[in-house]
Amino acid sequence: MNPTMYSIILSNVAIGTIITMTSHHWLLAWIGLELNTLAIVPIIAKQHHPRATEATTKYFLTQAAASAMILFASTVNAWTTGSWDISQLTYPPACALLTLALSMKLGLAPLHFWLPEVLQGTSMNTALIIVTWQKLAPISLMFMVHNSINPMIMLIMAMISTLTGGWGGLNQTQMRKIMAFSSIAHLGWMAGILTLNQNILILNLSLYIIMTTPMFLMLKYTTSKTIKDLTTMWTTSPQIAAPLMILLMSLGGLPPLTGFMPKWLILQELVTYNLAPIATIMAISALLSLFFYLRLSYIATLTMHPTTTKDSNKWRFQPKPLTTPTMTLTMLSLLLLPMTPLFCP
């Protein structure tokens, strides 16, 4: 793709998200979501490969259906209340429909069906955009209407998402699909705290982006697309192997790493609201995610490939990107737990 056109399209992705995050009118928010969706479609399809075309079609149809549901819900609400203001969402059927639409846009279970397939058909850079930046606009809308969302619906979807993210990742060999199910599990934790404490939601989203970004950058740096590719990482990129193992533990939520902070605060908040059974189920489901993170770290750093390679390069030379942002974000992903008291009420 022409670099000029690529930069313009990426700018439109950013502008669409910013329009949605800063709007107070439902139509303006919907326009931002549509601009965001239409801008990222050519980015997914730019590989000119059948799998990329399939991923583009699935992404477009899912996002278009969710956007149509958002527009319909806002129209029904405006018809009933006479207001197009986002904060004036008071009609219960419109609230339920909007919750389903935003959950589909995010990839919350049981509306997660599109996310693993779309990520598998894209490049690492595009997959990173989809699981980080593309979550900002729907979550900002959920944040603005959190008073209108039924807490029990969100808690049930949160439990289903954390369980689906854990179970789904166990049987995968493709790294992008594993990261997709990891994203679904993390979104489940965000959905669980959405209606209870919005400050922890923002903290969880921020830490999720901080942890997921270096993970994708490391996979891109080592050209690792499957679990099998991780077995030769120690020869091609020995400096990446140790940080990758600790980063996977942080994604799994092990103390004393950064990833433990949002899980700790969310479980504490759930128990405060007398939701101990839900907190227990979500904590147990986190063990499923931790299992496949442990499997990845074991394969990448604690074992050696049976046919030991003497070659220090992959079969095709790749341009080496700038590693400063990767290592900076990796440090943040590992060492922020001591700052937890700053975020506690």
C-alpha cells in the first residue's frame, strides 16, 4: 500500500475513535464508529491474500451489524425519551440492545466468534491495532452509559468471557489466536468491573494495552506466528526470550508483576459488593488463561528444540525494528505493581 494512503487511513482510524470518545450525541458517536470501521477495513485487506479477504469480510459484517444495532437502539431511545444525548439512555430495551451491540464490537463472549478468525487473517501490526486501539471507542461508550447498563447482564457476560478466553486458548497453536482469546479473557475482567467501579476499568484497560503491545512487538520482532516458532527463539533472539517469559506471566496475572494489579483490585471490588461467587468463578477461570501462558513460556524459554539449529537467523531476513518502545513497555508491564496504593480508594 502507498505509504501516503496508509498514513491517511491510519489517521482516519484515530480520528474515528476520537470523534466517538468526545461526542455527546448518538449520531456523532455512530459516525465516529463507522469512520473507524471503514478506515481499518483496507488495512486488514492490504495483504491481498484469501485469508486476509476472509478476515476483512468477517470484520466488516460483524462491525456493520453492531453499528446498525447501536443506531437502532439510540433511535428507539430518542423516540421514547425525546433526547439524543448519550447520557440520557433510559429506555430499558434500548439499554439491552446497546449492551449487546457494544459487546459484539468489543468481542465479549458469547459474541466473540469473529475475533480469533479476524486476527488470524491479519498481520501482527494490524492484529495489535484491533486488540488495543479498536477497543477504545466501544469501551468509552460503555463508560458513558454505565449507569444505564444492567449490572447482572455485564457480570454474566464477564464470567462467560473469562471462561471462554481460558478454554479457547488451551487448544490453539497459532499465536494470534492465542492472543485473541487472551483479549477475550481480559475484556471479561473489564466487563465485570464496568458497572461497579469505572476508575478500575480505565486502569485495567490501560494496563491491558501496556502489556499486550510489547507482546505483539516481540512476536513481530522474532517473526513468531506459531508455538513451534517460539522453540527457536533462543537462537535467533536470546535477549527477547527472558523478558517474553516474564511478560507472559504478567499477562497471566501472577504477583509480583503488573498484571496482578487489575485482577487484585477487581476481585476486591467484587467481594466488597457481596459478589464472592462471581469473583471465585472469575479467579478460577484466570487459572485457565495462566495455563496456556505457562505453556508458551515453557516452550519459548525452558526447553530446546529437538533438532538443534546452528543458524542464528530465520530462513528469511527481516528488517529489525526499533526496540526502545518494546523494552520501555515491557518494563512497565512488569514493574508497576508497587504503584497499586495510588489507585486504591
